[in-house]
Amino acid sequence: MLQKIFATGIVLSFFVNGFSQEVAVAQTPATKVDSVIATPDEEKKPALSITGGADVYYRYDFAKTRFNNLTSFTNSHNRFELGMATVKLEHKTDKVGVVIDLGFGKRAQEFAYNDQGILAAIKQLYITYSPASWVKFTAGSWATHVGYELVDANLNRNYSMSYMFTNGPFFHTGLKADFTAGKHGFMLGIANPTDYKYVPDYQINKKAFLAQYSVAISDNFKAYLNYVASQAPLDSSKTSQFDLVLTGKISDKFNIGYNGTVNSMKFRQANKYTDSESWWASALYLNLDPSSAFGLTLRGEYFSDKNSIKMFSSYMDGGSIFATTLSANFRVHSFIFIPEFRLDSASEDIFTDKDGGAKSSAASFTIAAIYSF
């Protein structure tokens, strides 16, 4: 199966050769480095930083229906929509820190789809403790380490999301430990079932196991191998997912990102679990920045669901989707304007035409405005 992922990535790279962008890699807060280093004679004072932003968008589906959007956050047609307003507070000393990351809007609601009320506004909330420079412990709720794309619009170069992001984990709530050794990084963690901040009392024994290995092969090439094993709170399924992220800087104007995933699931039937069934996907991101004010991103993604467990659950023989997204990024200081064209083509008729009939492809145009501070 992994051979399929790498093969698809190579094919996509030839198909979309000539485009590129600055890479925004979906990594956990553990990959961030403290910007202030205390001297031996001076204790570092607590530092508070406040960041945030907002995004709004307009989406037009050429079939004139909102039902052709099958990925996260852009389920609309011919309407101006609010994405998400977010504010992130970080307070830290030389060893201890806290992050409070809040989001408001439909984007935040979909991200925290299992939560109700004010709990849905908490994107991330965690406390860190670093007893030494090579180890950090994190307790709380944080965005997943799996995948290339992030929930915050300003951290992606495409505005619409991939099928991998939509069908993968969003966040984890639990405890993890990050270790560094030169150019190598390791993470191990245990958490609630995927995407649950609160788990019902009668399901508290269900847990997720998390792991990541990262390596900086050079200053311009990095690799991340991610893993999640989780059980649904209602004991309905078990999931095991391997995920690979690669980033490569070819020049100051051109770089590449790659994401490949294999997700295996077992379903509970008649007090026992079925044999493992899987879906897999592969995406290539080509990123071109002719100047600091303008960039282009071309994303090509192949999503395979031959076992009918995700996008093709109503088709006995499953199916696949190839999605191509071209996004321009116009930047003025903290403001980003993104016009985007997207074409999705499926092996089965999972999309809707303008008369309400079924068809195998869908095209849409989106414009988004993003401001961050």
C-alpha cells in the first residue's frame, strides 16, 4: 500500500511541474522553538504573546449547488461566508508554558464537531513542561501531528481543504512527550479517542496512542512519519493510521510538499471486530513565489476508497477521487487574498449537476480574504 502512495506522489509531481509555494507543514506545537534564551546570570521573565486573525470567503459552484463540497469548511454556494475568528495566547517561562487557542465561527465548529457550547471554541488548550532542552511534556488538547494542512486558514496556501484533512484526525486531548536528538525528533503520547475533548463516563477506558518520528535530512529537506491508533468512544470501530509528510526547498522561489496516508479500520459487528479495511490518499503541493507579494500553489490529490468506508460508503465497489486545486496568494503585510479554482473528478457519480442529477465531476471558484496579527 505504501508503494501506491509514493508512486502516486511521483506521478503527480510530473503532472503539475512548474508550480510552487512556501510550505506550511502541519506539525504539533512541539516543533516550535522558544525565541528567547536566558543567560546563565539572568532568569528568563515570563513572556506573553497574543496572535490571531480572521478569514472570510465567497464560493461559487458551477453546478449551482452547495452539495458538491465534500471537504471541510467551505460548504456553501453563491454566498459570502464567515470562516473563523481566532485568538491565541501563549505565556511561558524557561521551563513551563501554557497555550490558549480560541476559535469562533463555522470553521471552529466543524473542527470541534464532537463538542457542544463554549467547549467547541477551544481549538487548543495545553500546558507544557520542559525539564531539559531535549525533552518537553505536553498535557491538554492540541492540533494533530498527522497531515500537511492546518485548521487556521492563514497557515495554508490553499483555502479549501484536502480529502485527507477532512477524513483524518483533527486534534488530540491527553499527554505526550517530545524528545530531540540532533536532527532527529521523537514523540509518544496517549490521549482520548480522536477528536474528543470530553469522553462519556462509560467509555473512559478507550484511548488513542500517538507517535511521530521526524528528521531534518538537511536544512532544506525534512521528513515526518506520523502514527495514530484510536478506538471510537461507542466501541464501534478501531482505527490505525500511518502518515508521511515531506518538505523540500528547491530554491528561494520554489519548494515542494508531499503528504501520504494509509488508514485502516475495523468495525464492531455482533460483539466482534471485522477484518481490517482501509482507505489511502496521496497529495503533492507545488509552491512558487516569484516575489514576497505573490505566490502560486498547485495541489494535486488522489483519494482511494475501494473498501467503501469513507467517501464511497454507498457504493459496493468503492471508488476514488482526483482533485486539482490552483490557488494564488496576494500578500500585503498581514493580509492575504486568495482566488482559487478547484476541479474534483470521481470514479463514481458522487457529485450533483445543476438539475439535481448525479455526475462524476465538480468545479468551483473561491475567493478568500485572510488577516492575521
